[in-house]
Amino acid sequence: MRDVTDADFEAEVIGSELPVLVEFTADWCPPCRQMGPVLKALAAEEGERLKVVQLNVDANPATTNAYKVLSMPTFMVFRDGEPVKAMVGARPRRRLLEELADVL
């Protein structure tokens, strides 16, 4: 799982051939830290079908504002350059996989 920024968001997310799960996160957000191991495992397991990245909202306000992200963590799935699903709040791995089933 890698970090993306305002500078490389278009190349890494919008231009990706795979669907991309973006976690909009912040260092001060306990539920975001809680999701770290879940997302790393998801990236390892689904790496051939799904790209998993994190974007720090404090360091990357342009992308955060462009997608009107107000709560952390917010998860957005992008396919073919467009956001196709958004979820707010930490969730267990099983529930996250269930919610991603229709976009994988």
C-alpha cells in the first residue's frame, strides 16, 4: 500500500488500469490508524484486482477538497478515473470486502 499526493493523484489513481481504493486519512485520526493493518492485508490479498492507496488530507488539501471529503477515514473507489463508491468510517475487514465486492 502506498501513499499518494495531490501531485501524483492523477497518475496513480485517475490513470490506473485497476480499480483503486483510496483511504483519505490523517495522522491525528485513531480510526484511520486502526484501518492500517486491514488495508495492508487487503492490498496484499487483492493486489492483482485492486490498487490500495492512502492520501493524507492535511498534506493534500486540493484532492481532499475536490472530492468533498469531510470525515476521516473516507474510502473512495475509483474505476476508469471516476469515483464509483464512497464509504465513511472504520469497518472490519469482512465488511469492507463485502462492500467492495461489487466493484472488484
